Amino acid sequence: MKCKGNNLGRRSFMQVGFLGGLGLSLSDYFRMKEAQADQKFYESVEGPAKSVIFIYLPGGCAHQETWDPKPFAPIEYRGPMSSIETVVPGTRLNETMVKTSKVADKIAICRSMTHGEAAHERGTHNMFTGYRPSPALQYPSMGSVVAHEFGPRHNLPPYVCIPNQPNVFAGTGYLSSSYAGFSLGSDPASGSFQVRDLKLPGGVDDNRFGKRRKMLTAVNDYFANKEKADSLDAVDTFYDRAYSLISSEKARDAFDINKEDAALRDKYGRNTAGARMLLARRLVEAGTRFVTLTYGGWDMHSNIEGSIKGQVPALDQGFAALIEDLDQRGLLDTTLVCIASEFGRTPKINANAGRDHWPKVFSVVMAGGGTKPGIVYGKSNATASEPEEDALTVEDWATTIYSRIGIVADKELMAPGDRPIEIVDGGKVRQELIV
């Protein structure tokens, strides 16, 4: 390559340093995992759920102290807390879920979720991927599959993690890392919240930004023509998306929670749960397809009453506000909201006044996006120790979610070695959960 009479080879070009002041060096450029990206045509057709908000409660949320109280069980099973009625006759929730009880007619509570993995990591893998863990293959998360099948919309990342990717199982698995979730880098509940990488460096205005983008395009064109490498086209796509996000005021505004009305922020709660859920609503409203957010720590082996009273009120407030807000904006029909944890807790209260790991039965929640409102699906037995009716498997859970998004769950994707792998193996859509 010649530039003003000087020979500039690939090695010396990589030593130029940071390209355009954007923090992207050419050495990083060629090392990025996006080099293996699959340049595909997005063929999936959107379903009733145009977006998904996946609220994950890490640690193993006790179903007895949230979605599936057992007020008539013996005290050692029932636990120390009471329950309250909801607006759905005959459906009760934990005493701390006061606000959620008032929107129960807009959600579906599934009380028969089940799998066999009592270890945190393995249970987490189940709930993020729809697969049991395998030593032979890392499966992609639902968010990454959605990004793979649909791509970006309105210059927004198709998959966003709030505040960061919560675990390895929320990642891309065998798919290219170009389908990874966009991580914020900081918590929207923080008073100094600012999404990393969305602002231009100091001294770089829009004009200089445009010139530097042209410089990168020239570099890309040179190497693409010289190397004839599909991997460079893949990296081009990654950079195009990054530039679109930085240069789009609308896209940047979606991440700015400070633009929300103060009264609405108060309604969600000025805390971790409320801020994360409010930001999730802003993102799906702007065009993000899949948002994963985490809240709290639910591994309550001791003092479960105190732990629940410390964790649930903020979740209760934020979730109820999210459902009402989406509904009032006309977004609930097109936004699927899910709440899940990796497993439930043991039927009996232990010697430390807590509960231990229990995957045989637990609860998940679905709302909007083509799911039936105001129902309880499935049933655990009298001691909340196993499913009594309509056991809901991991495969069926994931397949039902995909059906709402518009993805056929038994479609095959290509894993390394040109191995065709179904998005979900063996699941079926639970028709009782959908409209």
C-alpha cells in the first residue's frame, strides 16, 4: 500500500496506534473474535414479541417466598412468611409482593418449572440457553440467538445486558462473538451512570468523527481487497454497528435514563431494580430486541425471611411499574417480559432458617408478547417439592419463548466443524401459555 509516496505495509500500519482516537487499534482490529462472524441474511420473521426483557434473579429464588406460597402447608414447609390475595381470584403471592399482586391479571405465573441441575452454574446454563450443559459444546444464550436471527434495529444493539453480561452462559456459545450482548459498563442506578463507549473522545467533534470513519473505511477497503478474507467483512460489520450507535442521537438517547420524568423514576424506584427495569423499557421502546438484566442475590441458605424482605420490595415495585408502563404505552403486547432464576429452594426450612438448592420444581413468570395474561400455569404439590400438574421443562420454556419472538426452535444453526445444532432440542410450545 502506498500513501504519499511512502510504502506502508500491513505490519507497520498496525503500529500506527489508536485509530482516529476512538480507542481501536489495528492490532485489536485483527485480533477481535468477530473475525469468525457469519455474514448471514436475517431470515426469521418477527412474532408477536418484537422485544424481550429477561429479568434474571441469580442464586436460586425461593418459589415458596415469592410466586408459589403454601399457606396451608405445615410450618416447616410453609416458612415464616404470610401470603396475600391478588386481583386474580384464588391466586396468592408472598406478603412482600403488594404491587405485583395488583398486576397479576396481566402476567402468567408458571409454578411447575423443573430440571435436574442443583449446581448454580449448570442451572444457570439451562435457563439462559434452553439446553442441559454439555462438556462437548457451549450453547448460545437466547439473547445471542435473537441477535443472530434478526440483527440490529434502529441502530440499537440487538442484545443488551444490564449492567453487564451476568455469566458466561449469557454469551454467544458456539456462535460468533459478534452476537454478544452489549454491556453497559456501569449500573443505571448509580448517580454517575454513563454508558461506556457512547461518547466521542474529548476534542473529537462530529466533523472529525466523520473524517476518521472515512479513514477506517479506506483501511478496510485496502485489506479487504488485498487479503480477500471473509473475516474482514465480518469485522467491518462490527465496526459499522459501533459507528451507527455512536453517531445516532436517538440510539444514544435510549441509554440516557436521566431523560425520564422524575415521577416515573420514582414509580419504578430509585434503586437497582427500578433503574435497570426502566432502562430496559427505554431500550425496547427504542428498538433493542433482547435485554437481559439481573437483580439481587437469591442464594438464601439462612434467614430467608430477612433476606426476602430485603430483596423483594424493590423487585415488586420495579416489576409492577414495568408492566403498567409497557401496558400504558401500548408496548406490552409486543414485549415479552420474563422472570426466572436457576432453580428454587428446598421444601423444608433448614436449621439456619433458610432453604437450600432445589431444581425439582420452581416458578417462572411471563407477561406480554403474545402470552396469556392472568393465569397460573402448572401446579406444584402441597409442599412445593415437585410438579403436580403440567411440568414445564427447560426445553419447553425456551421453545415457547422463541415461538413468541418468531424463531422456530428446531431450526439448525451451524456449530464449529459444520455441525448442525438445533436452537432447542426436543422442546414444544406450551399452547396453554400463549394467545
